[in-house]
Amino acid sequence: MTTETTVDAETMKAVEDAARAARDTVADLASVPDRQLDHALRAMAEHLGLHAADVLAANAEDMRAARADGVRDALLDRLRLDDVRLSAMAGQLRALAAVPFEPARRAIRDLPGGLLLEEYRRPVGVIGANFEARPNVVVDIASQFVKSRNAGVLRTGSAAIRSAIALADHVIAPGLDRAGLDPAMIQLFRVPGQVSARALVSQPGLIPLVILRGSGDSTRSLAAEAARHGVRTMAHADGGAVLYLDEAADASMAEQLIEASLDRLGVCNRLNLLLVHPNRWDSLVPLTLTLLNRLGIAASLPPHAYPLGHEWALDAGHEATVTIAPADGPYAAAVIANDETSGLAAAIVTSDQAAAAEFLGAYAGTGAFWNATTRLLDGFKLLSVPETGINIDAVPGPRGPVTFRDLYLRQFVVTPA
């Protein structure tokens, strides 16, 4: 996608209309009891079961169209729904409904003159979300908006549009309605085409914040476009996790973590770059190649045709690939992860506590792991809460999995004590 593409008036108006419809529900959300919001989430979970056939039929159409367009491997895996995944989505909704709400206000300190400083949590209002063709994300993000008392305008990749519409119409809207909430609070933009994404980030008065997920180039382009319009973004543009096998790595554990880190190929926190200490190269690399071959995954060995941080999950036709390279110790591995990758996540496999401390102290990325898979860098796996995305920006604010707890504005209020 290029930023020179013109947004036509019809698309712009459609986004404006969706944003206005969502905004009209915002005032009522402030007074909604917590239990009513949780009831909506549980109702959505129930509707996932009641309308599983409708959702799966729509997803089957998306899958057929994607295959006809030449989509394959990891991208198809992102798009696919089945009974197991629907059950997991319902389970996450119920789990989110059971999570306590954050306090709406908290006392900070007493001020001179008999005054009290408090911090209030205010919803943003209307939040936009543009994300990859992954149907479960429709429910993940909608549920976060509901839990945080925000309305939202969602836009997904065209490949998932039928699945997204089925989820919006058969799960989200009836779940909200059943709980006595206005279904208009969650809008799904239904016009395919990337130009709608640019319209979404061009409405500062209606949609002041947009969550951006997807491939690096398109997401960075949208973030730049949003900045030109004065729209703030929480962007998740790049991924690709690192696993370093230290000199003191246990071979069995290394095998287990490599396999665990490759259970899904189309996700950002999967194993992308495998670093190996030179003293263990001859023993661990052949073992790794055998494992990758069994899993149907190719290895990129030195000399590399791509940069070390090349994210294979976004490389159509080469998603099932892992880069393997040497790293001369824990500090060197951390430097490579810092300098050559997105800074999403990195792990060390070692039985040497000092080596682990050296690696964890030097790595500055969003998630750091010792003898654990980077696939744990996920809102639900880490925090037992679905996420809107994983923010890797090196600035103050929410970093890592972004959940409903992060979708608020801080307000300072001074009153008589």
C-alpha cells in the first residue's frame, strides 16, 4: 500500500458514518455497571456456540477465496477457524468477563491548602483498529473495547471479510444487545480494499486513536498517514522472535523450545532467528536441522541471502523458514537481537545462571525469556487477558501486550480533601 492512494469521498463518508454511530453510544457507556459489560462478554461467548455453523460457513468461503488467490501456508493458518479455535475464543471471552475491572479513580497525594490530588481513568471514546486477516482478532479487539468502555470501528484484511461479518452479526452485536448495550458501539467496516484503512486513520475528531496491526510496511505507512492527520496510533508493525542456544544449553530443552516456538508460523512471536554459540554449533545445528525437517520448516544458513532479522512470517511462500546464525556468547546474542530484529522478543536457553543474567541484562526488547518460549509473549498467555496487539515502541506508555487496562486516558483531578 502506498500513501499516495487517494481516499474517495464515498469511502471517507462511510468511515465517518461508522465513527459517528459508535460515538453516539459513548455517553451511555460511562454509567454502565461493570456486571453489564461482563454480561455482554459472556453473551458473546454463548453466541459463538449457538452460531458456530454460520461463522464456520463464512470462514470456509474466505478460505476458498484465499486459496483461489494463491494464499497458502502461514497466511491460510491465520485465516482458518475451526471448532477448537471457536471454543478457545469463547473461553477467552469468559475469562475476560471474570477479570476484575481497574479502579475508576485513585488517590495520589495530599496537596497544600487542604486539597487532594486524584487520578481518574477515562475511556478514550472511539478507538479504531486495523488488523490482519485473522478472524479471531475481531472478537479479541471488540471484547477489549467493551471491557474498557470504549466504542470502536474495526477494519480487517479483505481476505477475512466474510468471517468478520459473521462474527459481528452473529456474535458481537447480539451479545451486546442481549446485555442491554447498543450494538452500534462496535462498528465493522465492511467495504474491502486498503483505501478504507487510510480513511480510518484520517478522522482525528471522531477516531483519535487507532490500533494498527499487520505487515511491517503497510502498518508503518498507515502510522505515517495517521501522524499527518493528527491521529495517535498504537502500532504493531514488526515481529520475529529470537532464540539463543548458549554454550551451556541443554540439548533436549533446546529441541522442546524450538518446536514449541514453531507451533504457529503466521504469528509475530514465533521463532524467526535461531542463534547458536560457536562451541555448540556442530552438535546443536544438525539436531536442529533434523527437527526442522520433521516439522516441514526450511533453514536459512550462513551465508544468508537476507538480513538476520528478516521476518519470515511476512514473506509469502517462505513463511516456513528459520534463520540460523552464530552468536559468540550471551551478550553478543543480545546485541544481535537488539540491533538486527524488531525488538519483539528474545529467549536464551542455558543452564548457566550468569549467562542468563548477562543476556537478560543486555536485551532491551519487549519480552525477554530464559528457558521459555517467546510464544508466551501474548496477552492471554502472560496476563490471562486477550490483547489488541503487542506494542513494541521504545517510548513511555503501554508496551508489550496491550489489553483493556491500557485503553484509557489519565486525568488529574484536584478537589478539597
